[in-house]
Amino acid sequence: MTRSASTDTQPAGLRPSYRKFARAMGVASLAAALGVPLLQVLLWLGVGGMETGLELSISRQLGLDAGWLETPLRLGALAIVTPLTLVGAYGSWRLSKFFFAAADGAAFRPWSLGHFRAFATALLLVALVRPLQGAALTAYLTHLAPGERGYVQIAVGTPELAAIFTALSIFVVANLLAEAGRAEDELERIL
């Protein structure tokens, strides 16, 4: 069984609607990779009326009035949430590269599946570390809040466990697909 050079470059088997959908998902993933970190910075710095939403979130989750949260303190909170946000952004960027490869007909090439594997790894890391990030943020905010003694709150409930299970499932599927793609590529080289 030999393949022609045109078979490797044509998106064989992908219907045009799937190629368009994959390209649209690539654009959406790329927009998320760029937009989410930017929105995170704007939210914590209180730019453009986003301050009210942050204060409502803090008062609802921690029972604190966030009127005392000045810019230097916001920068400290931003430093706590930024690393995990950047890991998520990296995962979204790699997912966009996978979608663009799929739109070009290379969804099951080893290098393309490597992008999907990197996305799955980032997703799993975010799911596992998010409760610890929340605990660090809670400790930081309650320690600095006027009249509070400071406490640590680690929330690991059904939503967190569901996120971890989903991320772990995607991680396992990504690794299975990557291994299958590697084996197929190796077989093609032999034949």
C-alpha cells in the first residue's frame, strides 16, 4: 500500500463542514488563549467597571466587603491567579493548533496529536491545582481584610471532582490517540 504525495496534503475524509467547524474552533481557542489572561488582568485591576463584579464575587464567596481592596492588594491577588491562568491559556493555544491542523486534514498526525496532548495536560494541571489556588487566594484576601483573622478554605466538592475526572479522561484519551498516531506513522514509514 503506497500513498501519493497528494494524499498527505489533502484533507481526505473530512467534509467541508467539519473543516469549517474545526477552523472556527481553532479561532475560538486562540481567542480564549489571548483573551482570558487579558480579562483576568482587567478584572483584578478594576478597569472599565469590572471592579463591581469582582467585589460581588468576593462578597458572595467569602462574605467580605471588598471596598478595602486597593490596587497594590489587587496586584498581589493577580500574582496568585496569573500562573494558572497562563497554563490554561497555553492549553488553549495548543488546542487551537490542533484544530487548525484538523482543518487542514492532519488531525491524526503525531505532531498534531502532540498539540492535543499538551492541551489535555494543561487542562488536567488546571483542574488539579485550581482548589489550591483558591485556598491561596482565600488566605491572602482574608488575611488582609479589615477585621478578619485570616483563614484557608480549600473547596473540593462535586464540581471540582467532576472537573478533575473530566480532565483526567481527556488526558487519557489524548495519550491513547497520540500513541495510536505514533504507531500508524511508524507503520507508514515501514510500508
